[in-house]
Amino acid sequence: MTKRILLIIGGGIAAYKSLFLIRELAKRGIDSRVIITRGGTEFVTPLSAGALSGDKVYTDLWNLTDEAEMGHIELSRQADLIVVAPATANMLAQAAHGVAGDLATTTLLATDKRVLFAPAMNVRMWEAASTQRNVEQLKQDGALFIGPDAGAMACGEFGDGRMAEPNIIADRIEAALLGDMTLDGLRAPKSLKGKRALITAGPTREPIDPVRYLSNQSSGKQGYAIAQALADLGAEVTLVSGPVDLPAPLGVTRIMVETALDMLAACEDSLPSDIFVSVAAVADWRPAKTTAQKTKKPKNGPPPLELIENPDILKTLCEHEKRPELVIGFAAETHDVIAQARAKRLRKTCDWIVANDVSGDVMGGNENAMILVTQDGEECWPRMEKIHAARKLAHSIANALGSSN
Ligand code: C5P
């Protein structure tokens, strides 16, 4: 079923990014219905938002035609989630105190849906004690937040205050919508508060000389999504990442490494941990010798490249004296996926294996069809966005180890 958000565009320069957000969500099959505040219309027009959303855009509480067609209560009733982007300091203050002076704030007061705020403002306004108090209050009331990010701002200052990028907001919206689906159907997940989780992600890079290396196609997306999903359930997450082009997930401690040996050392240093999820595509082999200088092209034929085996990080942690309570390995296979995953679970002595068929476009892509192999059997999950698959795995982990909310 198509999901729909109610997007409230507030009055800030970041409002233009919300137009990109509408487009990003449409690509992901999520419809947007839009309210623009009076301040918001100074930055973007209802015409552009409407052209992108393919729907009427609402601006005025006192427009009798709008109220007759679609009252403010109905607007929120028809949405699965309300997103306020950009959320100005003024909007946060009004929402925190239940002030309902216009269509946007009246809708926020009248809704029983979850609200995700993407704040954007000058760094001093963001850091002001009153804004921070309002954010705290809204969080206590059950609101979700994304950003703001640090960076250069339109006002010429630098610091926390930039609205999160549209694709990152879209990821959070998808995650929040999945959370809602959980409330509708599946058992609500338990909390992972007080649990430590260690995740490896991405490829490793094994140097041949200062400019050449052996590596693989892993993008790190699945591991990063799992780190985020576990942090969202309250776990204290350490992500040991090979070289990838992804921002660190929010609320996660990230350690960047290059080689398999570095990755193993960083993992051992991060123990003890309750959970270990080994998602990284660790190179099985590394060059026996790494030269300090760039090797010259040999005159006759290809250069010899002697390889030696890398340590198996997953197996090492399974056999470690500080073995985490729940160890989960990944198995990327192109054939006999379940049989190979079962055998791998026993060989590596891990608790669960997440198997995926990588004969298609899984590596580097945004979707994954996973099979969870445990001591009790297999669960086949349909093909879904990697972020959804990550949530599902995090829920399974919480059901196995977490405490009731
Ligand atoms: O044996 P295979 O490489 O197929 O096993 C995949 C699983 O083992 C993944 O969880 C991967 O992260 C982990 N692995 C590892 N260290 C290696 C090779 C694989 O941790 N050297």
C-alpha cells in the first residue's frame, strides 16, 4: 500500500531542499501532501511544491474552501507520518507549547500521528537554551528528529544548523514508516538500551604498493543501515568500517580502517560487546609483500603477486574469550544459498547467518532479499530496501536479546 506523509514546509532558506525531498520520496513510492507556512511561501511557492507532489498544496487555516474540502484534522488523518522540514526555531517553540496559530501548528496540535522534525536555523538559535528545551520537550512527547547538520550556513556562519540532506531525511522517513508498520502488525520491538553492538561494514583494501591495492565492490550500505537501526533501538553501537563513501550513522561511533588486519585489531579493541554483526566484505587474501615504493612495470610478462591468507574476523571473534553473546555473520552466495549458509553457520560457529543471493545487483544496490538462518531454521524475507532489511534484522536482534519497553 502506498504510504503518504504530510510535509510541513516552514519559513527558512532550507525550504528549497524540501522540494528535493518531495521528489526523493516520490522515487521511493511515498506520496507527499504539502502544507507551506506563510514564512515558507517567502522561500518556495505552492505552485512548485504542488507540481512535484502532484497534489493540492495547503497554506491557510482560514481558507473556507480548503476547510470544506479537507479540514486540518483530515489532513493529518490521511497521513502515515508528519514531517516538518525545515523546522524553524519558532515552529519548534510553538509545537513544544501547543500554540496553534496557523494551519501548520494547528495540524501539529490536532494530530495523533508521529512527527519527524528536520530543524534548520542559525547555529546560535539552535544552541539557544530555549530551543534546546523545546527540542527536549518534543522528544519527550514522542517526536522524532533528524539533524541539523554542521556546516557552512546561508547566514555566513559555521556550525550546527543546516537542514539534513533530502536523501538522509528520506531514509529516516522510510525507517519511521516501517516503525509504524510494526505497530500496526508485527510485534513491537524490544529496546536494546544498555546493550553494546559491534558492526563491521564495507570492503577492506589490501595494499600492493603505495598506489595499488586489492579490494571488492562492497558499498557498506547494508552494514551502515544495520548500525543505524541498532542505534535507533537504543544500542551503543561501534561501526568498524572499511573505505566507503558514506556519512557516519547518527549516534554511532565509527572507526575507519583500511586492511583486514586493521579491521580485526579495531574489533578486538572494541570488545566486550553483546552483539557482533559481521557485514564487511573482508578480503580473504592480501599481498604477501607490500612494497614501500611503487613497483615498476616488469619488462617481460605480468609481475608475480604472491598472496597470503587474511585472518577470518568473524571466526576469530566467535572463538574469542570475550565472544559476544549474539554473533551474526553474512553469507553472499550466488547458488545453493540456504545450504551454503547453513554450512557456513556451523563452520564459523556463529549464532545466525544472514544469507543473500548476490547473483543480481545486491552489491552496491539499495535493495536486498535476505534469509535469516538460525539454529531453529530459516526465515526468508522478501526483497526490500536495505534500510528496511536492516530494521527487520535489528528487530530480530532486539527480540532475542532486548528488554521490554
Ligand atoms: O567465508 P565467507 O567470506 O563467505 O564468510 C562471510 C562472513 O565472514 C561475513 O560475515 C564476513 O564479514 C566474515 N568474514 C570475516 N573475515 C574474513 C572473511 C569473512 O569476518 N576474512
